[in-house]
Amino acid sequence: MQLRSPWQVRQCVKAYGAQVVVRTDRAEAMPALLSRLPYGSSLVPGGDALFPDYVYSIVFARQQGDAAVLNRNGRRVAICQGKEQLLDLFESQIAQGVAKAARERVFVHCGVVGWRGQAILIPGRTCYGKTTLVARFLEAGATYYSDEFALLDGAGRVHPFSRPLQIRRHPGSLKQTPVSAEELGGAGGVGREEIQPALLLACRYRHGAGWRPRQITPGAAVLELLRHTVSAYKSPEPAFQATSHAVSRITAWRGWRGEAQPVVEWALRHLDAGL
């Protein structure tokens, strides 16, 4: 859709009840931007929204190739020096925006896999080791749901957010490589239906640590999820309802971990013993 300068194109996006607008002064850049939309997004015909939650604006420098400024709601987020840097940052920013503004789901920073129809939740922020654990679970035959967000409904069930896993090839690196669940060779596939949580692993990587978890109470499990819930401060009541229901039928454990494999083997034995 052609607009008056400076915006050549704009597009409205809906995801989980949130509405965002993406606009840029370079029309040919829009397809690449839209390829980085969060899982579950859809485009709204007409390219506009009356009251968007967020407006992401990308302005390219005329004399500097792919250098661009990324703005959110009229405020500068960053100056990006190349296409990949812009796309990576845009993908991160719009996912966070949708997570904050979502009305149909509660977004919790969590790795999620399914095992025999039950969900394993691995809450944690970036660099906690969520993706590494999720990858090892998939190699053991678990079903992939997410390596970034657990999407909870009001009854505490987990819905898929099955973007490609973001693998860091080198320890300490911030550069991530998208890898599909199929590429990891797991036989469990990708989850399509909502499932009930059964196990919560509040664990963080520490070199050389042995996996000696201790069980925590349901109240402590709710607090663990809430501290990683994106909308906890903006919409506390839905966040508390969803997380409380999510832990109502689970066992929750906390501990430092070293290598991922002992955690995976312990967790699957634990779940199988309870079936």
C-alpha cells in the first residue's frame, strides 16, 4: 500500500489479541521484516489499525546502504548498521511487544517440551540455558513447543510457540542460528495442541555443577513463573490466574545444573514414574 512520504509501506499485524503496525520508508525491505514476525501472527488487510499497541518504524539512511534506525512508538530503539542486525533486533523487539500486549495468552519466558502428552516447563531468561535443555529433550524423543515462551491460557494449559530453536554455536556468543526441531533429529515432532503442564524445572547452568534438585512448593512455583512472565506488571490478574492454574497439577524442582543430559534423563524418569 503506497503512502505519503516518508512511509512507502505499512502493515498491521495481529497476534494473540495484540495489534502492532510495521512501517518503513523502503518498500523492498518489508517482506524480510514480515518474515521475522512472531509465530502465530497474521496480517490485517488494509495495513492499518486505529489503536495499535505498538508501532515499529524503520528508517533507512539514504547514503549508507542497509544502515537503518529502528523506532518503537516514536522513540529510537537502535541504529543498525546492516540488514541482519536490523532483522534480528526487529524480531526480538516485536516478539517482546506482542508478549507484553497479548490479551489471549500469557507469555512466560520458558522452554517447553511435551512428553507423553504432558508439558515440561523450563523458565528462565536469555542465557539461562533453556535452548540447550530443550534441544537435549528433543533428541531424547520429546515434542517441541518452544525454546523462548510458554503461552498459557486462562486454565493454565500450554499452547505451542514453535519458532525455530535459536542455537548459540559458541559459548558466550550472542549470535544465534535458527535450527528446526527436525534438524535436531528428534522423533517427537512439533506440538500442535495445547497440553497440561506436569513438571517445572527451575534450573540454571553452572559449569561443573551436579544435578541435585530440591522440590519447591506450588506457591514458590507460581512465583518462579511470575518472575518470568512478560505481562506480570501490566496485567497482574490474568498472569496470576494462568500461572496458578499451570502449577496446580505439577511437581516443581529447583537446582543448579552442569551438563544437560543428566537433567533430561532424570526428568523423563520422573514423569514416567508418575504415569
